[in-house]
Amino acid sequence: MSPNPVLRKLGLTDDDRVVIIHADDIGMCQATLPALADLVDFGLISSSAVMVPCPWFPEVAAYCRQHPKIDMGVHLDLTCEYDGYRWGPLSTRDPSSGLIDDDGYFYRGPEGVQEHGDAKAVQLELGMQVTRALDAGIDVTHIDTHQGAVMHPGFMSAYAQLAIEHGLPMMMLRLDEAGWLALGRTMGLDLGSGAAALTAQLVQKWEAQGLPLFDNLVMLPLDRPADRVEQAKRAFDALPSGLTHFIIHPAQDTPELRAITPDWQSRVADYQAFTSSELRSYVEGSDLHVVGYRALRELSAPA
């Protein structure tokens, strides 16, 4: 791929390493809220995103109204991966939408909604989540996707249209056909060469329209909580040039969090690492340029 034009627009060079340090899954449960507040005060993260259909969304919205400068996007959600803690769509309870499983909740993984979801129903649900966040007083800075569920040929155009309609950047990778084929295999998506080629063409079109796109996507693993600061350092060191969306899943240690998810230790480790003075000093002493989605939002209007 050619150099990312976003870097020049940000006043940087093609060789610079630019990263958004992003706190994901905010509002999924209560433990994410005090974690977010501490992380914002500490100043190492540069972005976050709320899960609008989840039970703690109203408290996140209240926090955002009290802190209007926070960089908060909408973590567009079409899945719920847990067994004993479930949620579903805002827009419908109609099984014909393909958005809900036999129990009336979101499917547990992207495969379910990608196989069954009606494209128009998906578009309506995604739009309603953004509208709900805006109506709740959140100054939405971007949109991204929970479990990558919108990264599907039938859903991606609706995702991009939502970004264009609201003048928001979207978390989207600027990959060629080979890159989309590789990502599809990683995510368990059946992207044949035709779908991968079409997706690559769409990405080129969106970039030509002026939408800022990403070169790299990195997430600290949710199955290795030990030595989280060192993990983060190694991950930052390995970042190539270009624009990277760097994901963590911070939460405080609570009985609710432990009951919801077996990866609770990694989420707590993310919270602890990214409120670590050692890690903050390491990032500040590196050649990384940390930005937020607000900077990208200024670049998101079509050319």
C-alpha cells in the first residue's frame, strides 16, 4: 500500500509511527466505568468507545456529559459473547431480522449475525446505536466495531455510510485484496477472492473520499494477563510506521466482572498497566505520536 495520507494531513511524515491508544468495551459492565475515569485522569489512553446496548450505557453517557472533552466513540455492537450476561439489539426483537438468537439476544459471535443478519436490519441497528449516543449527549468522536462483526461484505457499506452521514472517522483498515483475504482467515470469515477484491476497492474509494483509515490494528491479548507492562512495551516497540488503532480492554477488579468473563484478569491487567507511571514514561520517551480520534474527525469530511 502507498503511504497513508492521514500522516501528512496531521503534519507528520510518511515514516512516523502514529497510534491511538484505545480503551474498548466501555459500559459493558460497571467495572469499566471507574477504570475509564482513572485512565482519563492518568492521561495515557487517547480514545475510548461505549457499547450502547449494554446495561451501563446510561452511566457512561452521564460521565461523558460531565466530561465533554473525552474522546468517546461508539463501539458498534451486533454480538454478545457471554453465557450468563446477555444483551440484544435496540431496534428490534423480530427474529426475521437475523440479529437475535433463539433466546432473544445478540448472537454470541460474528459468525451468527454474518450468516443470518438482514443487511437493512443491521443498518437500522447501527444507526440507532449512534443516534442513541448522540441523543444522550455524547460528543461522538468515531465509530468502531465489537468483535469485528461489521467487517463483512454485506455490512461494510452501511458502516461506512454511517461514518459519512455523521462526519465521523471509522476504524477501518486500508488493506489490499491479499490483506483482506488474510484478515478474513484470521477472523474466521469466508472472504473469497471476489469479496476481498470488492472490499479492497471500497476501501480505496473511501480513502479517495477523504475518510481517514488505518494501517495497523493491534490488541493486547485477553489470555495472557501476566507482565502486562512488558507486553505493552513490546507491542509498542513492534509498531510499524503508519496509523495504528491499539486496543486495550480496561476494567477494575469486581465480583461482577469476575462472574461475567473468564478473561477478567487480562482486563484488570490492562487497567493496571495503563495507569502505570512506568508505561507512561516509556511511551512519552519513545518516538510514538499518540493522537485521538478528535484529530481524525477533523479530517473525516469527504473531499
